Amino acid sequence: MLVNVVKSKIHRVKVTGAELHYIGSITIDEDLMEAANILEGERVQIVNITNGERLETYAIPGARQSGEITLNGAAARKVAKGDMLILIVYAFMEVEEAKQFKPTLVFPDEHTNLLK
């Protein structure tokens, strides 16, 4: 049996942009993606601490050391610049593997979104 567990989490980043006229996705500073072990194209759950919205999309890399967190496409209607988010990625694994697994948790600077 497979279970779905938290694989990666970026805790408390600020939205830097919202681009409605885009194909869709969330653009994340590539340094944050690497630190959190998030792959390009991987499904990401977005939890908006500011307004309570929850949605899913896929990750695309943004410029390194930019602190970029931009919601693209329809997701842009669910956020405002400056909103605080938690980004979560899940993975399926066998129960025994899940019992031993430790997720990658990243806590960037809340003002700049850069790694501390």
C-alpha cells in the first residue's frame, strides 16, 4: 500500500508577483526549489496564510537569489502581492519507507524569501 506524505515544504514566503495572462504555474526562486528538493514541473500545494485559499499547480524555476514567488495564470486571482504562503509537495511511498522518511523543510527569510 502507498501513502501520500509531505516530501518538501517551504514555510512562509511572500508573494512577489501575480501574472494572470500566463499559461499557469508558480515561479519559485531556483535556490529555494533546490533547497526544498522541488523539481521543475512537480505538483505544489499552495496554502495562502493571508486569505485562507488553498490551490495546486506546478513549479517552474525563477531566477536564483531573486526571492521570486509568482503565481501565474488563474492562480494569480487567488493571491495578492505580499500575501504569505506555505508551499507543500507530497510524495507517494510504501508505508515502511514513509515511517523512516524525513521531509525537507525550508524556512527562508520572511522579508526577502532568500535562504538564511
